Amino acid sequence: MTPYYEADGIFIYHGDCAEIAPQLGMFDLLCTDPPYGIGEARKNHGEIRKAPGGGKFRVKPSDRDDWDDAPPGQPLIDGLRSKARWQCLFGGNYFAMPPSPCWLVWDKENGETDFADAELAWTNYTGAVRLRRHRWNGMLRLGNEQRYHPTQKPLAVMTWAISLCPERPTSVFDPFMGSGTTLRACKDLGIPRAVGIEREEKYCEIAVRRLAQRTLFDAGT
């Protein structure tokens, strides 16, 4: 199995994670943001949305895609979880996950809009619920980080999620890689091995470009 990209301990595979993941070894940490099956990319195509202060904006037509039409099946989620001792899944509230004392709450500081106020990540970390505030609302994003993917997480949020792992991971797996935020966070954290899988080649290309950037600032999100 040949990686789409390989450099400095970071690997990208272009394809279906259900087919590729079983061929990979074990990891210290699974950190990923699977599709939730809410049709976010398709249903909001061309939609007019409210912005803070009473303004409005239209979702870009280029944001339309079909990758979020249905969530991954529970057997796939369970199989991916078995690949790592420690696990962090954004959108865990959309799947059947075991009880956890340590949910991660990302407060998006959206203000009065029709977007969700926060997003949840299920983990099997030890400890209590943790909260991170990071504004991420249309054009209003902390640090003006560049956005490449409709449901992309900020780099700072993914870095935070990885950093909270009870044991510093030496290997991280993201089977729903998107534009490569998890891999970029691993590179910035100095994690020796990080592997991502993405079925859309356009996002693999974007991830490669992001990984080539030299600093957190240049990497965007």
C-alpha cells in the first residue's frame, strides 16, 4: 500500500478508511472528526445565514459536496477505535459511545447566529470535562485562520485535543483527515508518527500544502 504522501513521519493515504485502516498498525491516539450525517455541506448550499450584528452572508456554492450525506456506520467507528489506546472523536454525540467523564467542549463564540454554539468531542481520556473557547464563525475567526473545508476545526482546537491525551502520544491516527488539521497539529507538536486517510483527493492536496508550511501562522487551519 503506497501512501499519497510521506515525509518526516507523516503519512497520507487517499482512499476509503474502511479499506485502508485494517492494513495499518496500532496507534497511541485516534484523533478524528468523522462526518456526522447531517448533510451540512449539501443542505446549506447557497443558503443565506445571519451574521453577528444583524448582517447576512451566503454560503459559497463551492462548499457543496456529498461527503456528509450519511454518517459512518457504527461498526466502522468501533473498528477505528480499536486501532488506538486513547481516542478522541469530535461529534461523538452523534454515535453510540461508552460513558466518558472527559468530554471536550469547543465553545465557538458564535454570538447570535444559526450556527451551533459549541461542538463536542467524546474521549476515553481520564479526568473531567474540558472547555476551549475559540471563535470560528464565517469570516469571524480568531487569528483570521484560513478555512479549507466546510467542517474544518481550528488548528488550535485540534492541538488542544491532542495535548490533553493522558499520555503523550508518539503516533496519531486520523481516518477522516479532511484538509489535514490533525496532521498539521502533530507536526507542530513534534509527534514522531501521524497517519491520515482522506477519500477526496482535493483535500489530500490541500493537506500536503499545509504540511509544507513552516510555522503555525503560515499553516492556517
